[in-house]
Amino acid sequence: MRINSKHAVVIVAGGKGLRVGADIPKQFLPLGGKPMLMHTIEKFCEFDNAIEIVVELHPDYFDLWSDLCKEYSFDIKCELIVGGNTRFDSVKSG
């Protein structure tokens, strides 16, 4: 957790992406050479490099996220939490 910032963000990325029709949810699909979720996190860090970032994921994808972070040498620290049953629940718990 970053404590020197006045900013925090909750990235709600807990969906399974069923409508996309891919093997993995869209937040993990590559865009410009890396997963979309990494681009999102990097943009928030460009705004404030001390920002506190909380990422809500479906628990089935915690390991995938960890593997992708290793594969892409992605080392921006985020707090991972389990998303809710609905987007509203996820935002509320974040």
C-alpha cells in the first residue's frame, strides 16, 4: 500500500468477460503488447506515482494475474480483492 498519496482508485475488473467470447476475460487480453489491465494501472500511476491501487478480480483469476505480472515483468504494487456478485457489490466492497 502506498501511503504518501492523497489519491486512491478501485479498478473493478472482476468480470468473466463472457460477452467477448475469448478464452480469458477482456481485462487480461493483450492490447499493444500487454494485458489491458496493466495499461489501466500504468495510466493511474502516471497521474500519481504514489496512488493507492485496489484491483477487484474474480477469485478464479488471481493466479492468472500473478502469472501475467511475472510474464510481463509488471511490478506495480496493487491490493487484490475479491469482486462481488454484481458490479455494484464490487464497487461497494472496494
